[in-house]
Amino acid sequence: MEDIERDWDKPITEAGIAAKASVIVRVGLLDLSAGTGSFRVREMMHRIAYPLGVHVRADVNLTDIEAACTDGKDRITEVIDLPSTGVNTERIWLLEHFADWFSVNLGEDSMYHSRPEVSKGLMQHLDTKDASQVSAQLAKQLREEEKHEKGAGAGTSAPEPGQDAVLDALEAASQHADPGDPRAHQLHVHETDWSQSAMTQSLAARAAVEQAEKDEAAQAGASAEDYRISGDARPEVADEGPASADPVAAGQAAGHPGRSTAESRPIRDHVKHHPAPDGGFIPTAPDARKHAHKPPKGQYAEHFDHVGREHVSGRPGITVRQAHQRLDMIERRKPLYSPAFAGLASAIACASFVFLLGGGPYDMVGAFVGAGLGHWLRRLLFKRHLNQFFVTFVCVAVAALACTGMLRLIGLFDPVALQHDTAYIGAMLFVIPGFPLITGGLDMAKIDFPSGVQRVTYVLCIILMATLAGWMVATIVHLNPQGFEPLGLNPWVNMLLRAVFAFLGVWGFSVMFNSPQRMCLTAAVIGMVTDTLRLEIVDMGVPAEAGAFIGAFLAGILATVWRSSVRKGWLPPHLGYPRICLTVPSIVIMVPGMYMYRAMWYLGSFQTLNALDWAFRAFMVIICLPIGLAMARVITDKSWRYDI
């Protein structure tokens, strides 16, 4: 800790191995706490370690990480663990943007997103509740800047694409902020940071042009090192700088009236601009960057030629304090949705799930009430940090009783409702541990058996507690679930309703995973296509196991296509979501919860053969889901295709 405190305000590239490792391991721990698999945690840690010249060897399990970090001179080992596990897809998404912000500030290229300006803006607005809306505003402003530049004439001083887009978007966001909101002051502080960068950018740009002219006069090639701002010219960070500067005034003081002048135009003819840590851009000579150190192609986790690489003293970047401050804000972000809204999403998801399983209106109403109440209670109990298995048992029992009570109440007016003894199974499906189930299978596909086995064991424990609670309630109130009665709908009407309820079901599960609304809708569209297709081909005679494989495989392909479309500019940059955040919600609705419960029911009734039959049915469908996703990754991702 003393080593970290000593380097707290140093540029992280000049800090010691202890300070560097503290950031690397903390990023991995936050990613692990969000529910992602060990492969992705390692990848994220390596992506943070690469620009620092650090090699990481990490063992990642369900709730702990043991990481050995070395920079070629010193070595440190850190062991850190979590008290529990959970799912938070917003955190997974924000950590990707953090990695890009971190890498670009240290002179490397962005790795997850094609427009690093969006990542930089998000890192300045982590105090806002809806980070997805901030990213959308930034992306919109970038598009407006590009259109303006394309429409500008040859003699017009059009702004550099992306150079002022983030500033304009932040100004727009601040205009919509509540004047009484304490965040308004922070927005003004961030604007000050961007204005300070304008002055630094101007001075650095002039120096770069003069140096480029000298090199041309001497007929010498461009240096292998980038032209960078010296350490003395590095502006104050946003969190510590004054809050009274005006962006336009700062630009005029630096020789930039407005945001573009005749003096700045020749600079763009000689110098390329690269993102600077404070939100501005670092000018570099045209040919300098191509000679700089470049990572080899492929996954960063597979190559360690950067270990021991010397870093330029005084290079611009971020301090250890700044990195941890951003991670603090990511870690302390409150859930996007209240327990009541999350309960509503659970109710919608489970009611939709019941229809896809073959249930009717009464079954859906019972599941709606039971699942909504159960998940609402679950969120409240988790706030008190109670044991997960205890909470699962209690909430499933409450959900089953609420569902049964609702159907009994309806039965007072329509006795037919009393015959729906299977609906309570749908009411308990909100506890299905879809994320650890899928990520555990993916970890095994990457030959990471310790993590995979731990995740699958955790899944089995959750399922055991849930089905045991459901079985006990059914025994007490004398329920005899025998499945849902056929609805007898027209095939075309049935297919249309399946598409609608698949969309609603995936949306509900995405909200339960704390996904921003745009991410929820994207996953819902993918789930609507894949789950409807799965159910239709199963009706045509395809085995349920093969249908699950095809559905998961298609979900993986569609998520990859979506991500690639964003990177290629076919879709707005703020829609670049992690694949795992799109695929898992879209296929969790394919998990055979009915099969698993019926296996437990027959086991509790000592009908061993029937219990084994339904257990193996569930097992075959479950293993086909991660296999389908893994096959999609093998086809679309080289790091999964080859064992190197």
C-alpha cells in the first residue's frame, strides 16, 4: 500500500509495479463481479496491462482472482476475492469503455470501439444515472460534426471530426441538467477540463509543426517516437481543476477563436491528431506513428512482447489516482432500476416464458403476480447482503404461494382457473442463473475447467434450492403439475404471439440483469428472432436439443454481426455492446426450467425413472446452449478458433 500511495499522483506509466497491478487487478475484479466468465476477465486485464508494459498471469475462479504481474524488472502477486457473485451488464459495458479510454490516453489504439470519443465522454459522465443516454448524445454530436465537415467547402474552417464533438455533446448535456442538481457543478468542471485542453493542444500543435518542418529540411525520416506534450504542459485533471474557465475564452486565449482558426488549418495538413488524456488531441507527425511500437495482431492476451518495453518519461497519460477514481465511480453506480420496476420486468419475463412453454391466460396471470412479487422481495433481501441460497429458497416459495393464491382468487369467479396447477412453475423461473450457466460452459470451451466447474456447481446449487422450494410448496398445497393444456391457436397467430412474448421475455430478463434500455431492446430483438425460430422448428419435428443449439448459435452470430456493424460505422457507435450482454439474455429464455422442475418433482415423489428421464432431457438442452454460443465464437473470433 505504501508503494501505491507513493505513486498515487504519478502518471501510471511511470508508477511502480504495485500501482500498475492495483489498477489491472481491480479492473478484473469489477468485471468478475459483473458476472462475466474467466476468459473475458483475463482478456480485460491483459488489455489494461498491455499499454503499461506489464505481463499478467491470472487464475480466475467464480469469486476470486490470483494474479502475478511483472514488468520485466519487478514482480508482484495479488490475491483478491468477492463475498458473493451477481450480474450487472451495465458494468461490463462501462468497463469496455474504460479500457478504451485507458488505452487511448496511453498512446495506444482503442480496442473495443471505433470511436474513442464516446468512451472519453462516458468516463467524464460516470456520475449520471443513464450513461447510455450520454453515449447516445455523444454519438449524435459526432455524426453532426461529420456532416458539417463533409458539407464545408475547401476554404471553410471545418472542425476536425471528433475533435470538438465531445465538448459540444457535454455542453448540450449540461444545458439539460437540472440547475439544482449537484451534478451540474461537476458538468461545469468537466467543461473546464476540455477548455484547458484546447490551450495545451494549440501549443503542442505548433511545436509539432515546427519539428516536422525541421525534419523535412534535414531530409530525415520521421522519428519512431510520437511527438508528445511534455509533462509540464499536461493540464490539470477534471476532478482537481478550477470550475470557472470558459471554453470559448480559453480557445481564444490559446490562439483558437471559436474552435477553428486560419492558423490551425495548416496544422491539419502536416499533423495527425490523436486523443489526449484530457479530452483534447495530441498531434503527431504523419509518419511517426507507423514506426511506433505496435501490438501484434490477434488477442493481446496471447502476446507479451511488450514486457520490459521502456516508456518515455513525461509522456501524457493518466495518473494512478485518475484511474482509480474512474473505477470508483463505476463500482459505486447504483442499479438502473428500482426494486419495483425490476419486479415488474420479472413479472413480464416470466409471464412471457409461460406462454412460450404453452401456458394460457390464467397461467400467465398467476406467473405474473408470483414472479413480480418474488423478484421484488429478492432485490430487497439482496440489499441486506443475505445468503444467496437462503434468499433463493424464500423468494421462490413466496412466488409459488402468490401464484397459487392468485389462481385460487380467480377460481372464485371462474372455476377453470383452479385446474391450472402448473402455472407456479413459471412464477419461479426468475431465479434461473442464466449468466453463470452460459459463462461456465464458455469457460470449459476455453479449457478453463476450474472456473467452469465452479460456475456449473453454483448453478446446480441455485437450481436445487429453487426446485426444492417449489416442490415443498406444491406438496403443502396439494398441487399436481402435469403440464399446460394445448391452446389450439392458428399456426400463424401462434408464431406472431411467440415473437411478441419472446421479445418481452428477453427484455424483462435484460432489465433484471441491469442492462440500459437500448441494450435491453437490442437483446430483445435478437431473442425474438432466435427463440421464435427455435420453437417453430421444434414444432416441425426437430429435437428440442437441436433447436436449442440452433437458437444459441444464431444468437451468437447475430450479436457478432451487430457488434461488427457498429465497428464498421454501419450503426451508431453508442450501440456497441458486449456480445455477452446480448447473447445471454436472448438465450436464457431457452433454459428448460420446466424440465428441471419436473425432474425434482418426480424425485421428491420417489419416481426415480421419471426423475432421471426429465433430468437428462434438461441436461441435454442445457449443454447445447453454451455449445451453440461457443461454436458461433469459433467461427467469428480467431482467438477462439485456434489454441495458441
